[in-house]
Amino acid sequence: MENFRKVRTSEEESPLPFPDLPPDVVEMKVKEGSKIRNLMNFAMAQMELKGSRQIVFSGCGRAVTKTITCVEIMKRKLGGLHQVTKVRYKTLLEVWENQDPPPGGPAQNLTVHKNVPSICILLSRDPLDPNQTGYQPPEPRPGLGTQLGDAGEDTSGSSTKGLKRPPPPPCEELLTKKMQVWGPDSPRGSGTTDRQPECHH
């Protein structure tokens, strides 16, 4: 194969492995060279601006990892999405061209059929059948408890740090306590009353 160069790759077309999909469902075909930012901008526009209820991400071979990454980003951004994952194999057709053809002869092409793992992930705002293989329920939105906790607090000038730890007593109170402990009647003597307490503001 050292004299051959890959000139074209195509994958066989196969129907999506999800029943009851609407005919206009958006399928994001993730390729090895696809940029995640471009994929997510388009997918988010479909779900948020155009109001799509379902979207499918699919990829095969080296694009599987990137496909999963896109799905996780969308779940984190939108929240409340039901998911069904299907794993299967797809056939890739690779066309290789001979770079050193025999003199006077036509260029020789070689077609290679490769079976590669493929993944299809359906994300849906609407509930899906939880009994089907590959179903995942929506994940709880991160930080929801924190938002509820902050909402019930008075944020007019107090911080959560200040609520947890009371402020130190003023200098006068420290001085009074020190005099009570180390007063003239203390067995340690009267010299200790001259010491001033340290105050740190």
C-alpha cells in the first residue's frame, strides 16, 4: 500500500436507529475534522431559537469521542434533556489511488470496506420511553441547591462568610475579659494588668 494514496472516504447511509422520530428532526453528523464550536452554535440555535424538541448527534470511527463531547456540552447548557444512546457498526468506503501506475496504463484505484464503531445519541426535551435500551434520564442541574440557598438570604451587605463566623468582639470587651482573668487578685501578680490586648481589625 506504500504506492497508494487515499483520495476519498464515504460512509454508507443508514436510517437512524430511533423509532417515531419526526421527519424534520435535526441530525448533527460529527466528523473527525469538525469543530465543536461550530457544531454547538448550530445545534443550540436549533434547540433554542427554532424551538426543536429533539436533536440527534451521530459520528463514527475517530469522531465518536467528539460526538459524545458535543452531547455532554448540550446537556450541561440546556438541562432537563432525555437521552437515548445507540452503538452500532458502520461501513466506510475508502478509495485509494495508485501513485505509481504501470507505464502507459490507467491509474489503478483500490476500494477498501472498513467496519468502524458508530454512535447515535438522541436528545429530547420531551420524555422518552425509559424501558428502551440506552435510555438515560435527565441529570439534575448543577448548582440548583446553591441558587435556592442564596435566594433566601439577605444579600444587602452581609456575605455568606460573615454569616458562618461571628465577628470578633470589640477591643473594649477584650480588655474587660483580660482584666477579669489577670486582675490584681490574680495569683500571678499585679504586673499583668499593664499588658494591652491586641486588636486586629
